Amino acid sequence: MVKRQFGHRARLALTPAQARLVDDQAHAARGMWNLLHEWWQMLPKHQRSPVAADAAIRQARKEIDWLGVLPAQAAQTVLKTYLVAWRNCWDGRTREPAFKTRSRLVLSVDIPQGRDLHVSRVHRRWGMVNIPRIGRVRFRWTKDLPVGKWANQENRITGARLVKDALGWHITFRVTTLEAAPALHQGSEVGIDVGVSVPIALSDGSVYTHGSWLTEEEQSSLLRLERRAAHRRASRKQGEKISGRLHRTYDRIQGLRARAKRRHLDWQHKTTTEIARKYGIVVVEALTIPNMVKSAKGTMDRPGKNVAQKSGLNRSIYAEAWGRTIRLLTYKTALAGGSLHEVPAPGTSQRCSACGHITPGSRESQAVFVCKNPDCGWTGNADHNAGRNVLHLYRMGLALVPAAGRAVVRRACRVKPATVR
Ligand SMILES: [Zn+2]
């Protein structure tokens, strides 16, 4: 048996009045963070402590009216998250905590205790959940959760978080379960090459592709809205308030972008599930995306070449969200009894997978690979070739430390990853 912890996200059916109340709670949580940050920085170092912060929060909740809308438990979570943010900073994982601005913030409220939630299923498609200070709210039931008679010490919901995106408020449950360990996956090994023109190409020749996430009609309306927003922004005077019409335009842009993101995530989930079910050992390149998307702009004295082209490529690299594909594959292969391995990336797209030589000009185009080594002459699809190289590196024993079963591999920014050779 293995313990498993995961999140499950579901859409909440709030009335407009309830949604406004949750908005208020989320803004109070943001205000609480900012006050806490200000207080922390103002205090001499020797006086900073979790106990003092806790006392300050209690006092602030009594004295400041608008902080009172935030439930006490949620206020405690703000403090806890703030302290974790400092710990992450001191350990070199992140930068210092900062003030949370209104404009770039993902609104969220935490419900740290699972027993406050009283989750129950009321319909094939709907569940009910208690939200502090709001009441009983319906949510979309898309997965069987351990509630009611199925809940026990090992299988239960331990907490939740309300998160708002362009499509409204959602609830993310924290779920703990105890499940039978999966049997070792008997499937074959496969190497994966991720790319821009072909998103996922496997070493056995199969490919996973997708079209544009928005229909032509949606794309043209997105473009129209973006132009309209840019035009209104340009004509706005310094210090002038953003009009209600501009706000509505922004909301519609956000809605369309969120729709595209959902379709992309849906495709990633389906693709990675299929790969994890089919193959026992999945090998990917260890890509350092921050290095790949470096700007080509250059400096004032030495301007770069093909700046626009490179920035377009960078945008497509970001748009493909490889990191998320890898993250999904990591936990899905582990769930299916398989494993995911990473191999060093350099050269996988230039090297010939038949003879192992890097001969200049072998990669004739984005799609075609023709080995220029006179003794070899292998021809094939360039992405297929790269996938075969990735698998070959794994078979040679060049895999980096496996990340299988761990959704997040945490290490300090300045520490180089250990490699096993
Ligand atoms: Zn060759």
C-alpha cells in the first residue's frame, strides 16, 4: 500500500452575491499579506518571530474592519504561507517575499481544515461543500472523492483552497488516499522528443500533434479585442481611471485565453495518460527552458540578429508548456507502475540515431534528417531521429537522477543537479 496525496479541482456554482463575498475574502487575504510584510520589515530582526506575527494578526483582525471578513483559519494560513516564503528564500529556492499587487494576483482563499468542509455528493454530477462565511455551495462532481462513509483516517479530504480564474471561482481539494501499490509496468521503453512543429514525437515513430487551440472565429475576435484594448490604453491619459468598457474588454480577452489554456491542458492530460498507460519506461530530454528562451536582442553596442524571429520562437516554446507535460508524465508514469527518466539534451536533434555521428548539414529541414556520413546515409523524420537518440542515451546509462514518483523536485537555485554517470 502507498500513501498518495493529490489535489482535485472542481468548478464552484456560486451566485453573483456569493462570488462577491469570496472576492472580498480573497482581497482581505491579500491585504493581510501586505500588512504582515510591512510589519515584518519594519520590526528589528531580533523581534521577528512567528509568535509575535500571530499576535499581531489577531490584533489587526480585531481593529481593522475589512480584515474581519477573512475567516480566522484563512488568516492563519496567510501567516503560514508567509513564513514558508521566507524559508524558501533563506534556502535559496526563491526570491524574497514581496507585496502582492492587485493587478497581477491570482485571487485565492485557503480553507485549511478538511473537517469544516462537510463534502457530500447530492447528484450524479454535483457535490455540496461548506465554505466558511458563505454557506453550502454546489460544485461539479467529476471524480469520486473519499467523503461520507468512504472517508477514514487514511482516505480523506484534508483541506481545500478557493482559486479564481477567468472562468470564475474553483475549489481545489487536498486529498490523501492509501492505495495498493501499482504492479510494475511491463510495457516497452520509449524516448520522447518535444518540439515546436511536432509537439511530441516518440522513438517508435508515433507522433502526437494538435491544431490551434482557438477556432478561426475565436482567434479573430481575440485579435479584435486585443487591438481595441491597446487602442483604448493608448488614448488613456496619465492617472485616468480604467473605464468599465475597458475592464469588460480585458475580461473577454482573459476569457478567450483561458479557454485556449483549458483546451491545451485537456490535450496534455489525454496525451500523457495515453503514453503512461502504453509504455513502461519513458525517457525525455532534460530541457533547461530558461536557457532556451534567452532573448536575441543583444546590447546597444552589439545588437543581435533575427530578434523578431527568435522572440517568435521563444513564444512558441513557452506556448507549448513542456514543463507541464513533463510534470504530468512524472506522476502518471509512477501511478501506472512505470517510470520517467531524463537524459542530457545537447545534440539529440543533430546526431544521427543510426551511426551516432554529428555530421554538418544532416538535418536538411525541420522535418527531414538525412545522415551525411558516407558510411551511413540513414534517412528519416528528424523528430523521430531525436526520439531515438533520447532512448539511446538512456540505454547507455546516461540518465540523470530519476524524478519518478516525485511531482516536484526541489533544489536550491545555486546548487547544480547531481548526475549519475
Ligand atoms: Zn548516420
